[in-house]
Amino acid sequence: MNAKKIHIKEHSYSYDLSEEELIDLLKNPNQLVEEINLEKGFFKTGYFIGISRLGSTQNILNVTPKLDTETTKINYLSMLSKGMQHPEMASFGKDLFYVDLDAKPIKVKQDQDLITPLIIVSFLQLLSIIVKKGLRKSYYKVEQNIYGNVRGKILVSKTIKQNLFRNKNLSTYCSFEEFGVDSPENRILKKALIFSIKYLKTFNTLENKFEPLINYISPAFKTVNSSISISEIKHFKNDNFFPEYNRGLELAKMIIKRFGYNINSISNTQEVGVYPYWIDMPKLFEFYVLGILKEKFGRKDIVFQFSANYGELDYLRITEGKELVIDAKYKNLYVNNNYEIDDIRQLSGYARDKKTLAKTKINKELWHSTLLNCLIVYPDQTCDILENLDARLFLNPINQFENFYKIGVKIPTKVIV
């Protein structure tokens, strides 16, 4: 049987599979599939987009964003860049997307490869944070052919083969440790940086956009060697570095493996092989909204993913006198006059949570009479750029509830050429 190629929007239904194939999918769950109905013969996608095989079959599922049109597509890179420019995001980006590097790559058109540029942009943003803090220095092994001296451990076999057999009697191959930035972890980061630059140069529009970022990062790696073997990359184990290094190394190894450890495989071709992947669109929307809020209200005034007693808030504004519980909801229903009662209950709990109130500057004696404003941020492609956001926060109340408001933000798009 020929493999099916199923193209479907996120959060949509598809009737392309037989009962046997649906049963197989039940046995082999897929992150892109939210619901399977054997009785009616359909499966439903969720809020994840991506490309993968369905079950144990060779059927290919390609889930695209519901906001894509025939002339425009969601600009993932702009969305990600908006939120990832803030250092604290390094520890929150891990669950944004997933790539199955153990699976067989899937052949797709170049413009369907959404994951590679997303990984590279995430990596560059993390590198900028690492560079700002300074490259980590550590002890690392060095092998060197030293003339007229000995340092550390003598490598007898290499000395005999490379020196004595060639009448270089005053030279000795030695192994010793040095302290500095030219460590294996930094070499992996530099190798991935070189791959990333080559990829961006292949697509001129991307290179121009990220050239300032690359110019900021590159000088820090000037003294770092990019020579590192495939075996070292594959078997390198992350240590307890600060979070940016752990995630940076994960992304670096992902980038290098994506191109088969061969920089010459990077080319502007019509068709490419990509590993199965998914992207969490609600989380990407969260990142995008975070960037907007921090830009408009100030980086220190917005607390992201604050852990209260009741749960974890998306955002908490702690500006004195303007305290606000904010939640990003990647849902269409808020464009109209609809709402979801579970969302209202969720934010109501956050607004009354004593741990939330303690994070603000509100006097504890006033907590019993305090009702924090709650704001739901949702995607709305009819909205303009949010200028003077403070003055527009409370223009759209959710009338059924006290102190509840909503505001739409336009997700960036790019024109299909």
C-alpha cells in the first residue's frame, strides 16, 4: 500500500485513515493527534503542529497552523525571537518543540521545514545569553607536540611514530590539562554556530535579519577551536552548568545531527529530509506575548510562570498600583463574545491566591478586600500593533464577570512568495 500524505490544519478533523489504521494509531499514540474516534472514523489534531509518521504505518501527517492562509504564513521566528530575547526564558524553552532524532527523516519541501530555522534561532538566542554572561571556563585535555620540553604525560606511541621515526628527537607528544574557554562544550557550541551561519547564509532573507546577533556572538568564540570529532559530539554528556549551557548543548547537537555532521550537506534544495517533529503553538504564543508584555511594561514588572499555591500563572504584573493577573489563551473563541468558564475559574483562583498577592506590593492587611484585575490575551489577526498598551488593557471587559478583561494581539505573519 502506498503511504498517504495527510495535510491538515491544527485543531481540525481528518477522515483519511481506515479503521485498521486508526486502531494502529491508538496503539502507537502521536503527539500531533488529540482525539481518535473509531465509531465515526476520524482523528482530530490538537494545538501542536509538525510532521510525523502515523502509528507504525508509513503514512505522513503534516499539521499546519490554523491561521495560515493561501497568501500568508505564521512567522514562527518573529514570535520566538520576541520572547527568547529575555535571559530567564532559557529554562522555559525546552518543551516548546520536540525533534525525534532517532526516527528516520521524512522528505518534505523546503518551505515545510519549519523546525530547522526554529532550532537555529533558539540556539542563537541562547548563545547571546551565554556570551553576555561569559563563556564558561574549565579544565580540558590538550595533546601537543612540544619541542625541547615535556609537560604532563608523555604519549609514548605518538612520540615514537610522529617524532623518533622522523628524526625529530627533541620533540615529545604530551597530554596535559589547561584551564580556559577552549573546552569540549564550547567547541560543540562553536561547531553548531558555524553550521547555523552556513544555513542562514543559504537563505539570504534569514541571514540579514540575524546578522547583528551573529556579529555579537562570534567574537566570543574567536579563541575556541571548532575541531571536534563526531564521536565526541555523540557521547558528550552535559554537566550541571547553568541552564543556558545545558539547553544550548542540546540544541547544538540537534543542529549538527540535523545536517548529518556534514556542513557541506547544507544547501538550498527543493526537498529536504527532516526528522519528525512537533511545535507547541500555545507555548510559542505564550513566549510571544511575554515579549510584548516585558517590552511594554518593563522586564522586571512581569513575572513569568509564577508558582502560586493554586497553580502556575502565565504572567503576573507586579507594577505597584497596576497589579494584574494575565493569561495567554491560544483560542479563537475570544475573538467573538465567547469565553471558556474553566479559563475564568483558573484566573479567579490565581487572583485570590495568597502567594500571588504576596508577590505584589499590596499591603497584607488589604488582601481580604483586594480583587486583582484579570486579563486574557488571545490571537486576533484583525488587531493593529499594540501602541499605548496600558491605556487599552481594560477596553474589552468580559461582562459576565467582575474585573475580567480580554485583549487581542496580532500574530506576525510573512507573505508567501
